[in-house]
Amino acid sequence: MLLKALLVAFIAGIVEWDIYGWGQTMISRPIVVGAIMGFVLGDLQTGLIVGGTIELFYLGVIPVGAAIPPDATTATSIATALAILSGIDPKAAPTIAIPVAMAAQTLQMFIWTVNIGLTHRADKFASEGNLSGIERLQYLGSFLFFLQGFIPTFIAVLFGVDAVKTVLGIIPEWFMNGLKIAGGMLPAMGFAMLFTMMSSKKLAPYFYIGFALAAFMKINLVGAAVLGVAAALLHTNYMESHSANI
């Protein structure tokens, strides 16, 4: 288990590092993190289910200034690893992500505080013309974000898998069913937040049309996406032609 914990934690550190380390390549998104963890642990399907569910929950969550949402990347790493290694139902696993994300956010705030001190130290090096010192501080400050993913994931996997297995053996079935229902509600909350941000009276008819097609005509996501693109093109062309006539 130690080697698995180290491997999973290393990957969690790399994907977390992507956010602040070298320029975001989007491997830190939950759906990608879940897929990577699932592939490494030999259960890609569970990884995609857990990562995809958490991704949907974070659709409408955007960091603005100091208002930083809970850490979705580390939460996905831990929730996916625990789901696969402990055998928890993938539908219930995303509920683990919420408290984990909030705990990881606390570590993130601590790292930012430490980096403030490193910044002041770098200012002193700059006044002295010590370029190599500034460079070392830059690497150190960046590497701390690797630890943000590595440390909590390593602890959770090394000590949490057996604990989760023990809990699964004693909790009643109705409670597990409740976790599954709660996990299924997370994507709905994500879409609701996204809709709140993007809602517009002019575009509301398209939303209701899409809802009706999905709810009553059972059109799948691919079909709804094709119709959405077509509607967007028609709307754009109409607005452009209308503006030209004016």
C-alpha cells in the first residue's frame, strides 16, 4: 500500500502543480484527474465516473480574486483513489470530495501565506542583484503547490483506505443509498450555478427547448449538443443579418 500511496500522491502533486507551476494545461481538471487516477489504478471506468461527476459540480465555479473555491484537483485525486482501492460505489464517491476539497483549500491558503514571505525575500535579493537567489525562491514557491497535492493524497491513501473499508462494513444500506443520491445531485448543482451565471431572457427559450427535448423526447447528450450548436449558429447569423439591415 505504501508504494501505491506514493504513486498516487506523486500524480496528485503533478496535476496540482499544473495550476500554478508552469502554466495551466488543464490536466488539473477533475475529469482528467479522475481518468489519470483510474488508468494508473487499473479502473478507468470508475475514474471517469468520479472525475466526471465532480467536474459537473464545478462547472459554474470560477475563482475570482480572493474568492477561491475548494480544491477540486486534490479532492478528485483522493476521492477516485479511495473509491477504487476501497471498493466504494463510484456514485457515492463524489460525496467524499467536498470535505476533502475544503481541507485541501486550507493547505492552499497556508502555501500562499508562505509564498508571501518568499516574495519579500525575493525583493531583498532583487535589491542586492542576487538573481540566482530569486530563481531558487521561484522554484521553491512553485514546488510548494506540488506538495499541496502530494501530502494530503499520500496521507489519505496510506491511512484512509483501510478506514473506509471498515466504515463500509458497518454503515447501513440506506445510508449508502443516501450517499449515492447526494452524489447524483452534485452535477445538478453545478449546472444550476452555471445557469445562474449565464441566464438571459433572450436565451431562455433555448434552455426550455433543450430541456423539453431531453425530458420528453429522450434525446441524448450528443444529439442535444448538435442541436445546441445549430441553434447558436442560427442565432448568431440572425443577429448579424439584423444588425446589418439596421
